[in-house]
Amino acid sequence: MSTKKKLLFTGASGGLAKIIADRMKGDYEIYGIDVRPLRAGNSFPGEFLQLDYQHRKVAELFRTHEFHAMIHLGRLPMEAQYRKFSRFHTNVLGTKNLLELCLKHSVLNVIVMSTFHVYGAHQHNHLYITEDDPLLASHTFPEIADAVELDNISVAFSLKHREIRTLILRPVNIIGNRIHNQISKFLRTGACPVLMGYDPMQQFIHESDMAEAVVDALNGDQAGIYNIAGEGVIPFSKAVELAGSKSIPVPEFLKSPGIHLMKWIGFDFPNHLIEYFKYPVILSDRAFRRDFAYQPKVTTKDALESLITGIPGSAIEQ
């Protein structure tokens, strides 16, 4: 019988969950759930179940296992195949149920993956947004209100139930060979439409640094809200170039037809993301670096180039 502590991953079909779980499988017994199936050809280094986060079998899983921690990576993105109701059901109601189960079954550590998108992209954003700044995304982009609500639910839970060490992580753009999020797919297209006259500074974090940040968060003793960023900032046009793609300037008055064209040719591009290619959303991650001695190892340049080549000599090279 294993004496290892048990970890539960949500969003376990995603690339980031596998990267983190691979790092932890030697020290923990790993379990994973996701509303989505595993990608073809992918594996998960532990027991995997495809389940709705409100399904009774999830409650049974908590009853059966005394989980040391839950790492909640299971937020559905704003993509066409996930309709508004599905995202609300999973991201808001599902998260609420998971947190209640953690409380009921005395899970001592909870890590919730939010996103920097919750701050919103606005022309008046100041540089180096901190965790104390307001979440304005849903004021401008109601279609991502579920992401903001997930964050709010998690913060409220952390304040109400301090007996559970809860961390809410708000990372910048996560990129890498095994990441299939919207920004990674966009930068891999080879030809990236960009708004004419705009070239905002951007932040990126490589998948391996993001995984290390989650490991640091689990092994640490602090709780609360933390921004997570990579090594530096870079103009969006340079990011496109380093990722091996070409910028295609598009006049702003053509942005809506351009988005519809991208969807028509099979690339799902959420409307709200265009604002993040207009205005900078630059985070300060000073608190996380201070509290967890975190230091990213992959430069922004190498992270972007890894979308083509991988990081030479590393376990993530494809």
C-alpha cells in the first residue's frame, strides 16, 4: 500500500497538468480529472477520469482518497466549442463544487489557476499591475465573466476558510511545445494578424517555468493571490517574429471581419483577445518571487523560439 501523499489535478487532459504531474509523480500519488478527454496520443502520469466537476463520482473520489492538495487547472477557455453555458457550468459552478469538496474532506492545500486576462486590457492600464488592482475584464468583455467569477469565488473561499492554504495564481501568457492554449496556437500559425498602429509590450512564461512555479507554490507555506510572470517584457511584433511567424498588419476597422475570417478558416479567435493585442497588461510578480524564491530559468526569447524548436537539451524538447 502506497504511503505517498495524494494530489488531485483538474484540467488533467491539458499539457500543463502533465508537465507538473510528471515532476511530482516521484513524491506523490497522482489523480486527474477533466471534463475533456485526453488528447489522442497523450497520457497522464496517474489515474485519469473524464468527469463533469459536479458529477457524483467526483464527490466519491474525494471520499475515497485523502487528498493532500488539489491543483485546479480546469478552467475552460473562451473557445467556440465551449459555449457560454458550458463555461459557466464548469468554470463557476464546477469550481464552487470542487472548493466545497476540499472543505468537506479537509484538503489542506488548494492551488487555483486563474489568468492575467481578469485584469482587462485598457488604454489606461499602468505598468506592473499588482494583485491589489481591480479585475476589470468583465466590464469590457462580458464573454469572459466566467473567468473573473472563477477568480472571485476562489479569493472569497481563501478569505473565508483560512484553515485551507489556498493560492490563486494569475499567470501571464503561458507558451510552450506542449501547451495548446490560444496564444500558443496563434503564434504557431505562421502568419499572425496584428492591429495596424499597435505594438503593446507583452509578457510570456515558458511551460517549464510555470510548472516550477506551481511546484514552488505547493511546497511553500504562503497563501493568497499571486501574479506569475516570466523573465521580461517584449513588443508583440517581436514576439511574433521570434515564434517564427510573420506579422500581417490589419486596419482596426477590419478587425471584426478579420476575426470572422479566421474563424471561417478554422482558427478559433475569441473577440476579447484583440484588445490584449492593443493595450499592454504588464504584471508585477514581485510578491511571488519574494515569498517562494521563484526565478524563471527560460528567457522570453528562448520561450518564444521553443514554439518552433523546443528548448535544447531539456526534457520538453519535442
